[in-house]
Amino acid sequence: MMNRSLLVFSVFFLFLVAACKKSEESGADSKVSILFSDNNHAVRGKVTYDYNMDNCGQINLITAVKEDNGDYAELKLTLLQNGALAKVQYFKQNSPDDGNYFAPHLQTEKFFKITDFKYDKKGGRLSFSFDGKVFKNNKPNGERILAGKVELNSIQYVPCEALIFDVMTVNPAFNFFAIPGSSNNSVNTTGGPDKYKEFAYNVYSNAGQFLSLRLDRDISKLVGQEIAFDEGNKMFNVRYWEYIGPYMLSESYGPIDRNWKRFQTRGKLVNIQKMFDTRYIKPYYSGVIIMDILDEDRMIKQAVELPFYLSSWVD
């Protein structure tokens, strides 16, 4: 009788231990920004670092895991707020496959897929699934297949403090999803004695496009105006390129050279207005670029619409 009682107690104790372990694993998983597998191997263990943040139009996620056998893996994902993928970086250590792996720069979505993307910015809830390939040193055999999911109930949000230039299309007939851009202002002397102030806003997309908006005055002076532009207009113009070179693993844009194809543009800037909301810590400006894209006078795209958002140099 006593032996039978001990047996029942032992089984019950093992059941409790297993249940607690499962509960702990589930609890740990729920606190991780990214759950993922590497070549069909579930990467699990002690989470040594976990980070998530929405800032300046980008969602950055990082999870680092040290497995029980000592292998270390760190995955970084960068997405835009509409779910477009900007960057994937993967690092392995203490294994035969050590090294840094990347999804090709400016062509990330050719090798990686984001599905079931849902983001409630106000509530901070974010979820999506992903799968794709990352590469090391441009070697055909130096690749890993990563897959996983993200389920966060409260992503950190930090208002943008940097000068912004953002372009985010909504019509699928033409996509341009900007990686946070740069801006500068200077005196343009290329016209000889006809010097003028130039405000330049430059931005790359996540899919190998480059856009440069050139204005002869600060955007704050253009509210309510409709501005026409074409290739012959020095004061106002929009320049557009597409990347046609080999895929790059390094995060370096390099010069706009023979690996980039320049297209001609013509169109107008409309609906320029001053904005106040959580996108930026200060007032900023929005508008729409409506333009034709041509290749040696051959129409490529007609009347594409590019909503833009940028901050002023004087406000």
C-alpha cells in the first residue's frame, strides 16, 4: 500500500515539475520580442538581451539568446510602420556557423517575407510572422533560413527628434516606403551668377529607390501653394533613381553611380500643410508629390502619388 502511495505521489510530483517548467518556458517566450528558428532549429534558451522600440517611423526589434549548449544567436529586425521590411541582421557565436549574416541591403524583401502584420500604434500592440534567408560574405553556401513570429502587447514608443523626410505611398500601383532620410540646406552656385538657396531632402526606400526633393525655400514658406516641377526647373525638382547593381550585404549606400539608374520626372507638389501630431516632437509639414516617371522620354509610370512628411529648417 505504501509503495503504491509513493508511486502515485512520485507521478504527481513529476507532473507538477513538468507543468511548472512548461509554464516558465511559456512565460519566458511571452516576454521575448522575437521567437525564431534557424534552419528549422528552434532557438531557445536564456534571453540575454531583448529590445523593442518605435522611433522616427522605424520599428526596431532585437532578441539575443544563449542556448543550453553555449551557442549564442542574436536577431535584429527593422520594419516600417506599415509592415515593410527595412533590415535583417543575424549574428551567431560559439558554433561552427559563427559570423554576421544579413538580408541583402536595399533588397531585403526579395529574400524575406513579412505576413499577418498588425500594428496598433496607439495601444502598442504588434504582431507578425516572418521567414526568409540571410547571407554571410556573399558566399552561396553561407546562408541561413530564419522563420518566426513577433507578438508584443506593449512596444516602446519614442517621439522623433531628428529632422525628418518621410515618403510612404498607399497606392499599390507604385510603392515607395522610405527608410528615414536626411536633409541639408546650402547656397547653390551651379547656375553661375544666379545663386540661390537650396533645401535638399534625400531618402532611400527599402526596395532600392532613391528620391531627392529640391526646393529654393524652406517648406514653411510653401504652405497652400501648388508647385510645378520638371527636369528644366532648377528651383524646384524631384530626382528619382533605382538601384540596378549586385546585391549588397554591407549597410552602405555608397555613391549614386553606375549601379543606380536615373529617371526623368515631371509633376507637382500639392496639399502642403502644417501638421501637429505624435509623428514628430515639433510641428512638421505634409504634402503630396504627383509625378510622371520617364526613361528617355518613354513613360514608365504616370501620375504616381507620393505622400511626404518633412520638418522645417526654420520652425
